[in-house]
Amino acid sequence: MDLRTYQTRVVDFLAARQRAFAIAPAGSGKTIMAASAVSRVVKAGMRVGWLANTRDQVDQGIAAIQTVEGPLGVEFDFWCAAAQPDLSHLDVLVIDECHHLPAESWHSTFGTAHVGCRVFGFSATPWSDPARDALLVELFGGRENFVEVSMNEVRDSGHLAQGQVIFHDLEVPDMFRAEIEARAAPEIKRRCAFMRNIVLPPHATWGVDEEHRRRVTWQVTQEVVQENAARNSAAVFIARSEAEKGLSVLVLVASIEHGESIAERIGPHARMVHSKSRSRKRDVAAFRAGEFRVMVATSLADEGLDVPVASVLVLLSGGRSPTKIIQRAGRVMRPYAGKTHGTVHDFLDRGAPLAYSQAKSRQKTYRSLGYDVSTFSHLLP
């Protein structure tokens, strides 16, 4: 297999080290780089393990290994991390979505690998907070064992679509504030009365009352935003219009119930797909094949969902996490025949203060990725 220039650079880097971590954006071909690095270092009789977060990622790893040449007599094992396999027999270990490694369950599984095992880690979004980041660096023997592929490298090589983001401005500022406060107040009062006697640790910088106020207010904000009729109607209109143009559309929602409602309103173009669905794998394959144009999905699209046919994302699940935004937007930036750009439709949510604050954070993340960000106002002047 002919590797792209940046892929060759990464494979050379990995093959020269006992432990190494590659940071590369969605669409860069992480599984191909991993498989190619494995083929460089294995010898007959070795055991190779591939650890991933989801079954879809495991399937992608199996497919990648089948595309590269290597010596005969090498044995491969592929697992989801939830299975917590014993890794003590391995000579080489690949960890996909390796940013999960500091988590207790992943870390304990990783601890079963013997000291001499060669380890290659991959992630588009490795960094989260200082403590987890420090542990990740320690596990891979220092920052000198990390190699990074920039989004510009992938884009300039013609293997990543140009991103554009349209924020839809549907409400006047704070129009839902009073409703959110009124709906939240009884639950805040109940929780605070119940928890009043809790003794906080000496280092605590927050009060019990304040912590409950924040949590309940955010929960109610999510409910109000999800119920926003104008927002839902705009999402349905966008998805239906783009599908009628022959484009494949991914709609991301926060709950199955909300997604089913949106899919039903979009009509025959749409199917709701989620991790609990028995037909999930079949539906994803049908979407890739163009058998239907709109896939409404929950968090299964956060990692490992490979649907390069999708060129439009309608984001109803919001949030502020840069990691999730990079992953979600990346679903529609992957290369595909005839695709020149990927479009994200997001919502400004100006009517709900907390949701608006998160939308502003997402704007910063999109711009940091080099996407063209604009706002479309649906309000009359």
C-alpha cells in the first residue's frame, strides 16, 4: 500500500520506538498508519493485540490489518476495552482512541501488558486535563515519543474536506431565562434541603447549594433547548433540504427519544441509529451505501463512526468539550468522491444563557480547526 507523505513520517517514527503515540485528526488514516507500523516491526510467531473503544473501531482495525503485508505466522487479537482482556501474552499492542488510557478500567487492562511489549497509541484528541495528560505522557515514556499530524497537513494533501460552520440564530437573548429559572427552582430547593447537613472537605471552593443550582440549571437548560420548537423545525428543514439535494446528512442528538422525534419529522429520508439498536450495524452500512440520506444518531458518532459519504452535520447535541466537537465535526470532513467541503449546522441558543455560553466555546473550537464560521439570523430585523 502506498502511504501518504505524512503517514510515512508517522510510521517511521513509530517503528523506531518501543512505545510511541501518534496524534492525528479524523480522516488522516490512523488505522492504516497503525497497521503499517505493525507490519514493519512484527516477525513470524509474534502475537499482536488491537484494543479499541467500540465494536466499529475493532472492525476498522481488522479491515486495516488486512490491507497491509506482513510476515506469515503472526497471530492477531482484537478487543473492545470493555472486555478488559489479559494482554500479558502480546509482543505488540495497538491502542485506538488512546486518550482513554488514563481511565481506571483502561489503565488496569494496560497494566497486564509485559514491560517488553511494543505499544503504539493513536488519538485525534489526546489532551483533556493536566493530571490525565501527565499520566498519558508518563505511560509513553515522555513527550519525545509523541508525533503529531496537523489538520493542515491532511487538508493540503487533498485528504480532508474544507470545513464550514453555520450558526443559526433563532432567539432573542435570554428569552428562556425566566422559564429555566422557574422550572429549576423547586428541584434546587428540594436537593439543597436534603443535602444541607453535608460537611464539605476543607479544600472545597464551592458550596452544596451552589453546586446543586448549577447542575439542576444545566439539566433544565438542556430540556428547554431540546424542546425548542423553532430549533427543531430548523433542524428538520435543513436535513430534509440537504437530503433532497442528494447530500448525505448526519444529525446528532442528545437522546434517543429526541432523535426518534426528529427522524419521524424528517420523513422517509431519515433513520434513527443508536448503540442499543439491533439494526445499528446494518443501518450504518445502508447509510454508507446511500440507501437513505439522513442518519439521526446519538453518542455512537462521537468516536469511530466512519461515514465519509456524509458531508452535512446538523448538531443538536451541543456541549462545550473541544474533544467532542473535533470528533463530531470530523465525521463530515473525511474524504469522499466529489466532496470538496463539509458543512456543520450549529445553533447559537442565545435564548438560554448556559447553552449560549457553550455555543460561544464551540465557535472558538471551530475557528481553531481552521473552519470558516458564519452566523445566519432567522430573526426579523
